[in-house]
Amino acid sequence: MAGIELKIDDDYINGMASLFETRSQDLQEGVDSHLTILAGIREANQEGDTADALDAFIEYASSLKGIISELGKTAKDTCNNFLAEIDEKDQYLF
């Protein structure tokens, strides 16, 4: 019976872990900046349907605050845990 060989590219996985973290931080900064801009627009619209719609949208968008960067950290941790588990299973042979 032929053996099965699985090759794990640690450098690629570590690179992707860093990419997930960096991109999620960038995206989070974009969302935060967008919320700041929306708050400024909302201040200019004191009342009416537009003000009500902005309030609803700002409230919804604010729920994303911190979530995106947390997901990036989770993705990075998952990559690191995967590599650690592979190293444990192959007993650091490679």
C-alpha cells in the first residue's frame, strides 16, 4: 500500500495569519472612519426622515465596531493553532 504524504507550508500559513490580522485591522479602521463621517453628517441633519434613517444606520453599523478586528485575530489564532497541532501530531519531525 502506498504511503500518503501531506506537506504543510508553514511560511504560507504564517503569512496568511499575518495577512488576516492586518487586513482586518485595516477594514476595522475603515468602518470606524465611516462611522465618524456618518456622525458628522448626522449632526448636520437635525430632524426629519434623513436624520431618522441615519440614526438607524449608525446604530446598525456601530454594532460592527470591534468585531472585524476580533475576527482577524481569531483567524490568525486558528492558523497558529493549526500549525501547533500539526507539529504536535508529527512530533516535530519536520
